Amino acid sequence: MLLTAQTIVTGAELLRPGWIELAGDRILGAGAGSAPRRDAAALDLGAVTVVPGFVDTHVHGGGGADFAAATAGQVGTAAGFHLRHGTTTLIASLLSAAPDELLRQTAALAALVDDGLIAGIHLEGPWLAVGRCGAHDPALLRDPDPVELDRVLAAGGPAIRMVTVAPERAGAIAAIRRIVAAGAVAAVGHTDATYAQTGAAVAAGATVATHLFNAMRPIHHREPGPVIALLEDPRVSVELIADGLHVHPALYRRASAAVGPNRVSLVTDAMSAAGMPDGDYRLGPRQVRVCDGQARVAGTDTIAGGTATMDAVFRFAVHNSGLPRDAALLQAVRQACINPARALRLDRPGLVAGARGDLVVLDDALQVSAVMAAGRWLPTDTAGR
């Protein structure tokens, strides 16, 4: 299959016009200018922008479904919803749960990773700070116990891609080492850690900041805390929930400028209400009320995940980067596609030879008009819904 388009953003460069050649589920190559003379059937996509499939490494559900249910039906509904919005690679995030329930959820989701419904699991807790619990039930938060941690890591195996820990909890640094030794990525988040404690976590192997700024001790001029420690260490990738609610546009611009082009990963932190009308929903064990598209723990002002999709987050990044349009596109593609895949050591990202054939076709307003996953087009009447 040979595709041509007015604009193609590979993840490394902008091709205008450009072409992509695919065979089966893989990309054979991409380039600028006229397409090479090949026998492959050619399809001209026209005046559109083609970008790699979005990679969301922090998402709890969507389309009315919650990953905490850990059933094929719920996972398939949520993953299918996000796929229609361009997310071709998705990591299912689990909220804090009691030991037996966490073990059940992890084992069930690991089986669905094997089936290809999702690309992996993110354990966002329960080893988090009570004072920075966010939407997590504080009664379920606890110090990392080596026996429990080993049981969960064994239940999930290679399907566990990331585990978020608050470094100040007793046993947290040892837990980070165990997580990394098991082949997963250790992340720092939901934390009241000091600058020094955060540095110790990174030295132990933590390489991701879970939704930087949110549910995290703020910066103080005499105690910089986790934010500065995570921003200044080049080994750390930082998640940003760039949905216009969790992070102010100015903070998005400042963080992007501070760490450079390769360290920001855009995420949605989406929960089951993403794509749904206002009303009452569940986020793991918590009751959530959504009003005007904003999800909050019922009866409180606490934000409870997001309701945006990756295409909306991508548009936010482009429109609020403060960069010229082409530079903004290049940065947003790295942040929404390339960086999160590399941070979690996922399949080779981008529209480059050898990568999986995952791409999103965007119109002039950057709305999704078509999605290809593993070399196959989604039905055109479902894209963007």
C-alpha cells in the first residue's frame, strides 16, 4: 500500500508533500516529494496531515467503560473508543485497590495484553502518599510490602509496563529497585517527597514523572520538591495532562521548554466518562460526578482523572505551544507519539521503516478523519467518535 498526503509528520521530520509505503502491518519507508515508482496500490489522501498513531501511557477507561473491571468487554469498549480518536497504543492504568483485588485486576489485564486488546498495564498505586491521593481512596494507600509487590509483579509479568510510587513511603526506594529489576518502568507520582527523596528515587531507577504537577508537592523556594528534581534530571520523562484543566497552557509551555523535545509525554488520564455526557460514573472504587465535562470525586472538588482523548490533547499542544505551526506539529507528534513509546520501551514509534503501520489522518482543524492500526483502516464512519 502506498499513501501520499500534503503533510506527513514522521516523528523526526515534516514531509510536505510526503509518502508512506506499507506492507502488511509494517511501514516499509516514508519520504518527501513524489512517491517512488512501485507496484503497490496508491492512495492519495489529499490536503491532510498524517501523524503516527497516538500513544497514551496513562488512561483508566473511556466510552463508559473502566479498566478496573478488568473484563474483555469493558477493556474492549474503552480501547475501541480511544482507538477511534487515534490512540493506537494504550496502556491501561489501575487505581489503588486492596491487595486481593489488585492481584485479580493485574492478572486479568495481563491476559488481555496477551490477547492484544491493550499494550500493557500501569499500576498507579497503591504505594502513594495519602496527602497527595487525588482520586485514590486514602484508605487503600499503603507502604510497599515486598511480598505483595512480588506477587503483583509475578501476576502481571511483562504486561506490567509502569508502576507509580511515592518515594517517601517506607520501603519505596527498595520497591523501585524491585520494579526496575522486574523489567517495568518505575515512576514517581502522587507524592509529598522532598527534592532529595525524589533524587534518591531517580538514582534507584525511576525514569517517569506521573502527571507532573498534579497530585504532587508544589515548588517552594526553600524546598524545590519533586517537580524540580524530576524536571532537571535528563533521565526522567515527564507526563503532562494537557487538557486545559489539569495544567495551565503557560505551564505546558514552560515544562516543554525546560526539558526539551524528547522528555514530555502527553497523556489523557482519561476515565470512563471520556466521550460520555455529564453524569455519575466510577473510577475504580470511587464515585465520580462529571459536570461540564470535568470529572471530580463525588461530593468534593478533587479532580478525578480526565475526560479528554489524545486527539484533543494533541490539538491543545499544537495550539498552546507558542511555536510556529510546523514546529508546533513536530513537537506535539514527539510528545503524543514518540516520547511516551520510548519512555515505556514500547514498539518502535513513528512513521519510519520497520515501525508498525499505525497512523492518524487529521483535517485542517486537526480533527481525526481516519485511523490506521497495524496496517488496517478503521471503518471511516467511526473515526473521531
